[in-house]
Amino acid sequence: MKRIITLCLAMNLLLGSALRADEGMWLLPLLKQIGFPEMKKLGVRLTAEQIYSINNSSLKDAIVIFGGGCTGELVSAEGLILTNHHCGYSSIQQHSSVEHDYLKDGFWAMSRSDELPTPGLAVYFLESFEDVTDSINAATAGTETETDRQAAAEKKIRELTAKYDGLKNIRATVSSFYAGNVYYLIVYRIYNDVRMVGAPPSSIGKFGGDTDNWMWPRHTGDFSMFRVYADKDGNPADYSPDNVPYKPKQHLKISIKGVQKNDFAMIMGYPGRTQRYMTSWEVDERMNISNANRIHIRGILLDLMKQDMEADRKVRIQYASKHAGISNYWKNSIGMNKALKRLKVYEKKQQEERDFTAWVNANEARKTKYGEALTLIEQAVADRAEYQKIKMYYNEAILNSEIVENAYIINRYVAQIKKDTSAESRSEMINDLKETTESFFKDYNKPTDLKITKALFKDFIENSDARYYPECFAQIDSLYNGDVNKFVDNLFATSIFCDKEKMEAYLENLDEETLAKDLASQIYSSLMKTSDGFRHLTQPINERYNKGRRLYESGLLEMNAGNKTMYPDANSTMRLTYGTVQDYYPADAVHYDYITTIDGVMQKEDADNLFEFEVPQRLKDLYKTKDYGIYAMKNGNLPIAFLSTNDITGGNSGSPVMNANGELTGLAFDGNWESMSGDICFEPNLQRCINVDIRYVLFIIDKYAGAKHLISEMTIVK
């Protein structure tokens, strides 16, 4: 508690009068001391304790990590969860087939018995959030190098989490903030019996596709529904027909009063990663190495994948989730580079560095403490440039070949199985391996992978130094006279990793000779060998970089005390962001309103691009009759999406947007194109959060799908 009070006092000094209501992803334990006064000014009617409480039920108990990288919220006393359609997309795809195409047609469980168990899907409830900075600082005191410091910190973290080891359905982790200057021990309770309840067809849930992704105005009904199940005592349990709907400590009330410009808007969720304190050298690296190579390589991959998806319905289903995931960050990288240039973020970062240097040099004690911070970062970024590029090509080109990715997964599994001395454990891992293999081939099309692998390997060879080729790539010249196509044809003709029958036969004995001779395994092995060499070469570079970052953020905290917001970067921990419902001006003489309606859906329908802009006949019929029920706005129209100034990033997808009473008004699902640099630099005049209006969500459930039983279990506020 003493540490929390000390940090709160420091943070109050840092915020001062420059606090913006729309910028910042706030840690909930510090809400009362830091952000809540500004929230009160904007109109929130809840107490800080009602939003976040250590000892009592609060809004935080209705918010979950959904799957591996999204947010969800409980909206009924029977464990019903809302999240985005794109967050549930892989689960919808998992249950889809040519016979039951839930991606195309949607899915609605009309009774509890119709709800679909979804193996591999889990939700995480936050149990506790404890500041352990003092413990880790004590453990790292006196260490001489950054590597020693990190090793000491990791040892202490293992001690802090040890009491949770072996506890089923509990996950304890220690997260660092401000580049290793602050640490929290966070404990989650995991529920892994999660069943699919409802999803609109992709023509609603993914309306606009890649074209509209990251864009406004938006007309996407981006939501899906699931339910958490537990044992009869409410505890986490593996799937069983005897499990019952989970009774949450708290669920959100749902408001259908609608939103107006300037209304208070609050979001709670799990934002993934931001880098708001990035330096100019890191901005240049992001633009010209990470983003540039990702845009180039994924562009090749996506074009080839889409060709086969459009040509074959089965392939469309198999690759729908893969294409969506790859495409999302591809377009993000394109938009980020454009925004970074337009908003002159590189130049802004240079000015921040000049200000920091002047502040450091004005005081001898500061020069001793922080004088090397920026130099360490600059040199490290320059020294790692070559390795960063080849790392991008390994991940984006070589490992985006599914045959190599499968070899990577299987080799790691088998290595672990060989190490384990417990017969029971080995048996469990072998069963897991068989399930993994079954899942892989369910969504695998060999001709598509063959085509993609040829293109990606060619691009890798053309754009990488020969020093970094996997060793077995020497065969391309020695055996195939430089013909990549022949090399890849032989790979696919001989490898077990693209042939289900061969894989199943191999899994019966796991013989080492088969694995060692397989060309896909050889590619994986030589890739790992080269990567291990990288780790040795980059270790001293990382040492300098990590030290520089830690010192720089520590110095920024001290320098900006009293005059600038210094919230910690997002790191997949629960945060709160607050602001208002707002329009914006993206360019000279261009104005975007804060809300869209169903009129825009009909205007965007495109018979020449039904892949992205198809409108279901049922929706057109409802539009024709204006049968919107209680979900219509005062003017009789049906809302689709709205904008707010909330500060979000990836991981916030599915997060609840709440009004001043803490009632659900929408689901956050995207950011806007003009502010794609937002993970690095927040731009208040342009940055907007795109949210699907809860009235459209309820309309689709009620009027479109006829699933009124789901509406009846929610708490609706009129």
C-alpha cells in the first residue's frame, strides 16, 4: 500500500494541469487519485469504487480478456458475453463447414443446448493487481549490467508467482511499466468452457472488409456472442454437459437511450501495445524496416490467398480467419506510415529528444544518471538494423509458409515429448500433438500453400543477404540450378508436413530419422540455428537498448513532473480510457459526423464487390419497412456506429463503451485511418475510436435473427 501511495503522489505531479480527458490508458488501481477528478468534470455519475474496487464487486468484474488478444464483457446474469465479430471470427470459422457456413450465414443458438462448445477458447477474469516494484528493485539493487539486472528481476518474479504454480485455472504474471521502472503482480482466473451463442453473417459482422478496415464512416455490425460455463459451484471447469452458465459478480446494464455529441464515454479493456515514448530512431526503424517489409511481404501473401479464396468456397472458409488476421496488421502498417509522415512524428520526437538533452545537461546529477540514455538507444537501433530486417523476413516470409510453420510447431512438440520422463505427461502431449495436427489440416489447402511458399521464398532470396539463408537453401543452386520452383515442388512432394496421412503415420512412432530427413524440418532447423547466432550477436545490442530505454523513461517521468501526462504504455493489462462522443475534421473543408446509420449500409452495397459489400436480403427487407422497433433514434433512423475520443489500441477490440452511468452504449472495434500513428503519438484533433452502437447490435439480435430470448436475459435501460 505504501508503494501505491508513493506512486500516486508521483503521478499526480506528472499530470498537473495538462491532463487531457481523451488521452491516456489509465491503471485502475490509481484511478481514484489520478484520473477520477477529470472524469467527474466530464460528467461521470459513478464513484471510483464502483468502477474499480479491490475488495468489492465493481465494473471491472464484468470485463474479461477474450481469447488471446481481445476484450469482452458480461451482459447478463447468465454468463452471456459480447465481443467483436472479428474477435470471435476464428471461433466462428472453427465451427464452419461447407454444410454449415456460419461465416456466410451467421449462427444463432435458439436454446442453451444449441450453444456450441469451442475448444481452445477461454476468458480471463482479473482477480488482483498488486504493486511489487519495491520487491523487484530490492532484488536488482547492486547489479552491474542490464543482463544481470534482468536475471535478478526474473528470479524475483518467479518467487512472487511461485505460490500460484500448479493452481488450475489461475494465471499469475508480473508486468513491467515505464520500461522496467514499475512492476505489478496480476492474477487472473481462467474459464475455458466458453460456447458460441450468436454471430451475424459476415455481410453484417465484417461489412466493408479490407476496404473499410480502419476507415470512417463505418457501417459494420462488428459483434458476436458467447457464454461462459462453470461447474455447479461457479468454478472454472473443463467442458462438460453438466456445467452451468456462469453467474458473474457483475454484468453491464445496456442503455438504448443512444449517444449524442459531447456525451461522456468510458472504455475498459485490455489494450495490447503502445510505444508513446519511442525515440526518433525507433520511429525511423518502425517505418522503414518493420512496416515497410511487412507491407511488401504480406501484400504478396494476401493477393495469392485471396485468389484461391474467391475461386473455391471450401478454401474461403479454411482461410477466412488467416486472411483477416494477416490483412489487419498489413493495412495498419500502411496507415501508420502515412500518418507518421503526415503528422511529422519523427520531427516531434527529435524535438522531445532535444528538450530531454537540455534538461539533462542543466544538472550534473542528471547528467550522471541519464546522460547516456539517448546515446544508448541511438547506437543500439543503428547496430541492430540489419538483424531487424532479416528477422522480419524470417517471420513474415519463411514462417508464413504453412508447411514450414507446421514443421516448426511439430518439431517443438516432439522435442518436449522426448525430454519428458513421465509416461502420463508424454501421453498427454502426444494427444495434444494429434489434436494440433487435426486442427492444422482442417484449415489447410496444399495447392494454396505451395503457391504462396514459392512466391515468399523467391522474395526472401531476392531481398536478403545470402549470409542469412537457411543452410538447406544451398540446394537451390547445387541441386536445382537456382530454380526456386523446383526446390519448393520437391519440398511439397516429399515432406510429411503437408500430407495428413503421412503426418498421422509419423505420429504413431515419432521416429527421429523421419523428422531429420524431412526438408521442411531442415528449413526449420537451419532457421533456428541462424536465429541462435543472431541472439548471440544481438545480446550486447539489446543490453544497451534496454538500459537506454529504462533510463530514458525514468528521466522523462522526472523531467515532466507537474506539466505533462505520463501514463504507462499499454501492455495487455486492464486499462480505463475516458473522453466524449465527438465528430472530427480529417482534412481541410472535410467534416465527419459522429454517427452513421443504416442508410449508409444501403448506399455502400456493391454488386461488383459482394466479398466486402453484400447486404443480406433480410436486412434490406427490414430497411424497406423501417421495422427498427425500440432501437431507432428519435428521427426514426437506425444507428450503426459512432465515434468517441477514447484512447485505444489493438486488444481493446470488443471493449465496452459506457456512458456516465456505466451502462453499455457500444463496442469499440477500430481506430480511424487519419490517426494510425496513435500507438506512437496521440493526436487529439484526429484520433477517434470507432464503436458499433449497441442499438444496432440489439436490433440484429432481435429483429434480424429473431433471438429475442437473448434480449430477455439482458438488463435493458430505456
